[in-house]
Amino acid sequence: MKIPFSPPDITSLEIDEVIDTLKSGWITTGPKTKQFEKELAAYIGNPQVVCLNSATSAMELTLRILGIGEGDEVITTAYTYSASASVIHHVGARIVLVDTAKDSFHIGYDQLEKAITCKTKAIIPVDIAGVMCDYNKIFEILDRKKNLFTPTNLLQHSLGRVAVLADAAHSFGALHKNIISGQAADFTCFSFHAVKNLTTAEGGAVTWRQIPGVDDIDLYKKYTFLSLHGQTKDALDKNRLGSWEYDIVTPAYKCNMTDIAASIGIKQLQRYSEIIDRRKRIIESYDALLKDSDVISLKHFGSDFSSSGHLYLTRLEGKDEHFRNNVIIEMAKKGISLNVHYKPLPMFTAYQNLGFEIKNFPNAFDMYKNEITLPLHTLLTDDDIVYVAESLKDILYG
């Protein structure tokens, strides 16, 4: 058997929609992108969504719109993919990494509170594997630290405290205490990369809660300005007869979503309830098959939360990196592709060069050293799930 880790689930619906776009003569940012934005906004329940080429771009543009830069600090977790932290570096702010809580994949809330200073302008919590952070706790912490915050522009003043920018690359469709991902943080950034639950091949989006004194349409326009070189008209507006004239408001960036990508997303969103349901059933099957083993899996569902079911993270209790790596090799021999989520940022050269050392993040290292991620995608059959779980147990206890 050959079981890939995370292939995209593409049907004739997505293919036909892309063909329709290709035949339309409009393939860059245009009507399909605007349609996808409106449908995403309706799904989340927010007034506005901006579609971009990645979650990374969404996070970086948000930091720039917040006016964060040199002299500021932004906090995120050490247990994440590089994008959560690299965007902080891109805008010239100082990256502040926080350890996870003990035996948790999420940011440590006690450590987070200690890390906030008078220079802190934003926090980037990470909704890992599809399980949202506890944003209520985060806002309680920020309320206690309000006295340290000094706004430097109108948007920061309107918030009145440190901004919460959710890295929700994994959590589209997740719930925490009946709040859907996209409504829990001040700003929320999603990924529609090829391996995500909902894909546009490459793509991302940003949405936000209403902020007192801030006009949602103005904020939407700021994102579109920054994502299209700072020009006042997108290609669709410029293409209207006699409407070539435009201005460049700021020398900005190029990170818009195309209509080809949005076409895939439109049909993925129509199927998303089925996708989420299938992922839930796969997780339940894995949980049942592995319940009497030494494999500890991340809890995806509880009385007050429901995951999007993006990744099936497990830990091999009592094992180390060497043992874990051998398990991955042995599973590969059986045709099963596994992965590791994540190698903590202080273990990478780029972050070591910025002064981070893994010894200062013991909880994150303990989570990483024996973590393996099993295949979790909607192309898995019930037989595939059994084969993966039984193969893993055979290797562990064989």
C-alpha cells in the first residue's frame, strides 16, 4: 500500500470551476476572488475578508497595517512553523518566543504573561493542528497588562491594548466556546495551501472583528492597497472602458489571490461541511484504534471546543528523537508517509543566529522529541486508517 501524507482533495466541481474561469478571460484578481471573499465572510460571520496569496502575507500585512516595526516586540510560540515568527522579522520588530505549556502543543499562557513588556505591540497565537488557543485567557492576560501599552497610531489606539493576531493556518472551521475561528482574535489569518483542509493550491485570507472607531471598508481597502503595489485600482477596475487612471498610494507589495485560485476555493467551501465531518470521523477512528497503546494523541474535541481536524499529532510516550525517527523510517517501508509537527524554531539555524537556544524552551523540546503526525486527509479509506494504526502498533510492539 502507498499512503501519502496529505494529498489535496480535488473533485470535478473544482476542476469545472477552474475551467470556467480560464474560459472567462479573467484569471487574475477579479470577480471570482471577490465572490470567494464574500462567501468566506458569510461562513465566518464577519463583515469583511481579504483573500491573499498566503497566510504569511496576511500576517505580514496585518503587522504593517497595525504600524508595528523597529523598536516594537511581537510575541509568538516557539512551537510553530517559521511563518509565525518570520513575519515579525520582516517588519523590523523583535521576535519574542515563548515556550509551550507543559505537555501542550499550545503557547504557555503563564509564560506569555511574563513576556509582555511596554514594547509589546502584538501577540501571534498559533492554532495548532486545528485546535484553537484559549483566546479568553489571552485577552484576560492583556487586560491585566493594559497599563504597559502605549499606542503609536490610530488603529492601536482604537484597540487600546496589545493586538491579538491569530495564526489560524490550521483552524478554519474550528470552534472554541461556541466562537468560530475568525471571530476569536482581533485579526485572524488563514492558509489555503495545498495541504490544508480547504485549499486554493496556494492562498490565504485575513479577517477581523469590528474595532470601535475603525471602518471595515477602509480597513479592507488598506489590505488591497498593500497587496497590489499600493495602487488605488485593482486590475478589474482598471480594465473597465476608459478607466485606466489610478494612483500609487504607497510603494507596497504584490501578494493578491488570483481568480484561478479562488475558483478552487469556492467549490472547496461548498464541500467544507463534508470535509470537516470526514476528518472528524478519521480522528475518531484513529483514537479508537490507538487507545490501548503508548501513543498519546492531541485531543481534537471536547465539551467546549471542536477542531477543524487538520493534523493528527501524536507523541510516543517515553521515547526520544532517535526512536521516533526510526519509526518514521519503518513506517515508510510499509508505504506510509508520516511527518513531524513541529521542530521548534530555536532548533533552526536562522533562529539560532537571532540568539535563540532550545535549552530555554524545554517544554517545546519535550513535545517535539517524540512527536509524529499520522496521515489525515479525506482521501483516506477506512481500510487505510486501520492499516496505518495497526502498522504503527506493529512497529512499536512487534
